[in-house]
Amino acid sequence: MNLTPAILENDWVRLEPMTEKHREQLRPLASAPDLWAWTTIRGDGEYFDAWFDLMLEMQATGSQISHVIYRKTTGEMVGHSAYLVISPPNQRAEIGWTWYAATAHGTEVNPACKLALLTRLFECGAERAELKTHGLNKRSQAAMLKMGARYEGTLRRQMRTWRGDLRDTVWFSVLSDEWPEVRAGLEARLSAASGKRS
């Protein structure tokens, strides 16, 4: 697997590898505290710069590729998503640190982003894409199931949130031989969304 930073694009979204030039444009989008309700570290308000610096730091080591997300229908930046825990020898990576501005919730943005990220990952030779979320984050779990990811299990009290409490972590995955079916489902959802727009 040879996963490297690249601009990812389809009819609905454009994902650019995150750099310093995106800091000030992304800052106001990260300001809503509810975006960070289930996370291990915070990125709102006074915590934004530390979070942003950490994302760039991990990117510099090759263990993560962060992206800023633009919604093509409006041209606006709407959020962030990353490849993390990139493991070329094991042909796997996780898709995570995904969050969107309120204007993107319930739109074509999430399935379009997953389509772009998963397409690139499997084209680069992955055998496995991983996703995980807080056990209490039912919206995220529902989105993963809706896109066709398989539930793998729950690791109880697996990591601490920024508040210090231990969270249960729910794991999902998509394997390379499952990807064609998952891709077809995402494309069908996006086609339906496009039909509603026209």
C-alpha cells in the first residue's frame, strides 16, 4: 500500500491535504463545542491551535493525512477528515477525525467524502479501511452502518476523552472485497441527492 497526500475530488466535494494556509479558514468552523463532544482532545476555541498543530505534526511523520473539505455546490469549506494509523505493511488505514460544520449535516457531504476517501485508499492498495467512534455517538454509528461498513465490536473503556472519562469505542471496517458494494451504495445515495437538487 502506497498512500500519499493528494487532492481528492468528485462531483460533490473537494478534499485538500491540510497545510498551514488552511488554519484561519478552518478555525471558525471548529468553534462549535458540540463537534468535540465525543473526542479524545478538543479543537474548539482556545484549543484549536494545539489541535491543528497536532494534525500537522502527525502528517509530517507520515502517520496521518489530514484534509480540509470543500462543498462544491457552495464552494465553502465545511470540515475536516483524515487518514490515520496508516500501516502500509498491513495494508490498512483508519478514516477519522471527521467533523462538519452544521451547514453540511444531513447533506451529500458525508457520503461524498467517504466515497472520495475510500476510493483513494483502495486504489492505493489497502485491504482494510477502519472507522471508530464513541459508544455514545449514535449518529456517527448510524452513518457508518448506512454507508455499508461492517460493525466489528465494542472495546469497553478503551480510551479517555478530553474530559477524562473512559469511553467505549465502537469499531467498523470495510474490506477490499466489500468495497465495490459499498461504493455502489454511496454512488446511489449521491445520485438520488443530485436528483433532488435538480
